[in-house]
Amino acid sequence: IKLYGQCFFNVVWSEDRTTVGGVYHTPAATVRCGTANDEDKVELFYHKADWSDVSTQPQAIPAFNTTDRTAASQMVHCKLYNPMSFYYGLPDYLGSTNYIEVDANLSEYHLNSIENGFFPSTMISWNDGVPTEEERAELERLVYQKFGGASNAGKILMSFSDSAENAPTVESFNLSEQHQIFDYLSKEVVVKILSGHRVTSPLLFGIRNEGGGFGSNADEMKDSYDLFYNTVILPFQRIILDGLRPVFAASGITLELYFKPLKPASFLEVDNLFGKATG
């Protein structure tokens, strides 16, 4: 539910359909929603392990229904509400996905640059005449396909010509203050990604903004964890519990359900901070 903004549970009834025999998590990437009915309720889901495989048909699974237990296998859909998406949930970190991609490309760029000797950005000048517009576009596409992008950083460029006069001219462009630009991007993506995940303090995940050492930050971590737990973690737990509550009720379980909080650090007294974390 954190990764996709939604999760699916496969509910399997007992043979006599009197109780729930089991509940199993189904990866959200393998499930698609059917068309909603007149009451805006999805009555059918489709499951397929690999949706890129067009040779197989998906398995139709009805939505969980305590009154109609004909199908032994049924599906529960829990999702984050978002007015931009009716059928599917959207992850809460959606606003930081561009910075997540920047972070991934930075790491890929640095890795390939190191592995390939830090070959710099270049300009290629072809000296054997001016091709047509179509030929220039095709040549540009082929060169960029082979050498462009973070995954191609540091590749070696080779050219072939019948004489030195017709050989292409390759000019390197060294980015000024390159280390400062990468240093800024590295720090910026950390801030934006943590903000996108609504992290109240980087210290909760062992990240310091400036400086180092093991200074006493117990009060900050306690307050940050309290805020993060109540504003981020509890809402996720409530969504899951609200979705599963009818499943437990179908088996005669009507207890007050809640997640038992973990104790992330020895100086955080969970019981004193939160009391009973009810759903």
C-alpha cells in the first residue's frame, strides 16, 4: 500500500462457505479492476502474473461479498483516496517521483562514468559534406541512442573515414564547477524525497542534514517519531484494518483491531508516547 497507494487481499472461503479459510496478500501489480457498476462499486477483479504476456487470459476474481459466497476465491481492495483516480490508489510520495528518478539517474551516471573512465560530454562535427535533413535526423538519432542518457555515460566513441581531412571533429565540453552541481543535486534529492514521503525528521532514518557525530537528539527524535507515527503510519494502518474488518467479521471476529507499535529505539517509550494505537 505504501509502494502503490493500494493493496489487494485474496480471501478464500472454507468449503462450506461458513467462515473464511484464509487471507493472502496479492501483489498490486498483478491485479486490474473491472468496470464499476451503477453504484460505483467494482464487482470483479482480474489477476494475471504477467500482463505483458498476451497469450494467457487473466483470472476473474469477484469482489469480497459476505452475502454471495458462490466463488471460493474473492478479492478485497484497500486504497488511498485520491480525487484524481477512481479505480486505483495513488502513492503518497507521487510528488517526489521526479526527484527519485533524478537520484536513480545520478547513481547510474556516476557508476558508468567511473567504469568508463569519465569520458566527457562531446560535440561531433562531420567533415565529409552536409547530408540531407532526413539523414541528419537519422544520424542524430543513432548517435544519441548509442551514447546518450545516464546509462551510456563514459562510452568510447569510434569513427571511420577514408582520410584525415574527412574525419569527424570531436570536441569535449567540460562542465564548469561540475562537482558543485552534483553536490547540490545530491543534497536536493535527499530533501525532496524525504519531504515526498512526509518524513518529519531525517534523523528517524539515520540521516543528518549537516555535521556528524552522535550528539544527543533524543527529544527531537521522540517528537518527530510521534508526529510521523500519527500522521503517516496510523492512516496506513487504518486503511488496512478498515478493509479487513468485514473479513474478520465474516468469521465471527469482532474484536477491536490495532497494530502493535514497534519500539524503534531504546529511549522511545512506545506505550507512553501513543498509549493504545487503535485502528
